[in-house]
Amino acid sequence: MKVLALDTSNQTLSVAVMSDDQVLATTTVTTTRKHGAHLLPIIKESMQIAKLKPADLDRVVVADGPGSYTGLRIGVTTAKTLADTLSIELVGVSSLGAIAANIMAENQLVAVMFDGRNDNVFAGVYRIQNGMPVSVIEDQHIPFEKLLPQIKALAEPVVVLGDLDAFKERLKTALEAI
């Protein structure tokens, strides 16, 4: 199965082209704005690197949030347009769950968060089961200080991933006791 995967939900913009479990091309750029200006050229370049034409694709996968409203709108609209035009399957995935999937340790608790501005975060907590992230605390946009008690209530070690610069010290202090 040939898959085009897109993520424009946060500062990073990622595009990957896969054939079954093999990554044929991948590009990730960090840009604070202009996902709309960069996305289509990156898709075109990735398809060329993978030596595929759009008609070769079987599925488009897109990160459908949570995250930047404008970024999500750009990625989801592009994915929907491609899938509809090519008459192929469209699959949405959690932008946070996709990041949690990078952890392979079975039963590991993983919190993923991104700065949601004004001391808020986009966050979700997952447990890795059979190599896949399973939601433990649903994806949400929440004040950082309200998320901490939810994580602490799980009372077990947690791997934290994401955009942590604004929250690193408070997160470290809050989770030291676990």
C-alpha cells in the first residue's frame, strides 16, 4: 500500500511517503508560519524522491489535531482534496498520538504536549500497548496547571515528549515525586 502522510498541526511540517512499512521519502521542516506555502512543494519533492505519481497512492493519512487551527486547516484540506481527487482512502490520526507512537517500550506511559499559548497546552497521555499508543487521558487543550494533577493521579513514571521549553522546569518539579 502506497501512503502519503502529512502533519501540519504544529511548528514542524512533516511529509512522508511510504510503501507498506518502508519509508520511501520523508521531510520535516520547522517553520513558525507559512505551512501553506511549503506543503505542496514538499509533497511534490517527496513523491519525486519516492519515484511515485499521485495515481500510485492508495491512502492519505493526515494529523487531524489537536494543534494550530490554521496549520490543521491547511493539512486537512490538502489531504481531503488529494484523497477526493484521487478517489483514495483518507485517514485522520491524532497529532499527539502519532508522536507517542515513537516510544516502543511496552506499557510505557507517554505524555505528549505542545504549547497552546497563554500557559495552555495541547496534550494527551497514552500507554503503549502492542506497540501502539492507546489513549489514557484524551487529547485536549487545557491550562498547563490543570493537566499536571491529571498526570500525577496516574501515579507512575511517564515519558514526556513535545514542545516543552515553556514548561520544562514546572513539569520537572511536579513530576519528580512520581
